[in-house]
Amino acid sequence: MTTAFVLINCESGSETELVRKLSKTNEIKEIQSTIGSYDMLVKVVSPTVYDLRKIITERIINQEKVRGTQVLIRTHQTSELR
């Protein structure tokens, strides 16, 4: 499995609507609200990098209210802390 973390900057006031839309995608495993340059952090998991790219482009980047993104692809999992 391939995992990416997508930082999303969206139109002001559209966070709830965007979370509702994104949560309908099976490959999106987690959505966290953030404060700072980006409005949310989304964890996406898919079988291949090709599928990951397609999901991120079609389901996140192409959303009308999304203004910008930063995609981080995990190279390996070190450990999960308590």
C-alpha cells in the first residue's frame, strides 16, 4: 500500500462541505483540521502510486473549493508513537 498526506488550502467557510465530500472516498482514511498555511491534512492510502495520483487529482485537487495543495508521499513507516 502507498500512503500520502495531502495538505489542503480551501476557500474560507467551505471546510465542512469539503470534509463531507472527501469522507465519501474509501481511500481517504483520515481528515484533520489544521491552523496555519493549510486548512486540513488528509491521509490517502491506495495500492499503487498511479492509483494514489489519480485519487488525489480527481477527488482532492479538482474540488471546486480547493485553492492549493501540498502532497507528501510516505517512503516508509518508521513507527507510531503512543
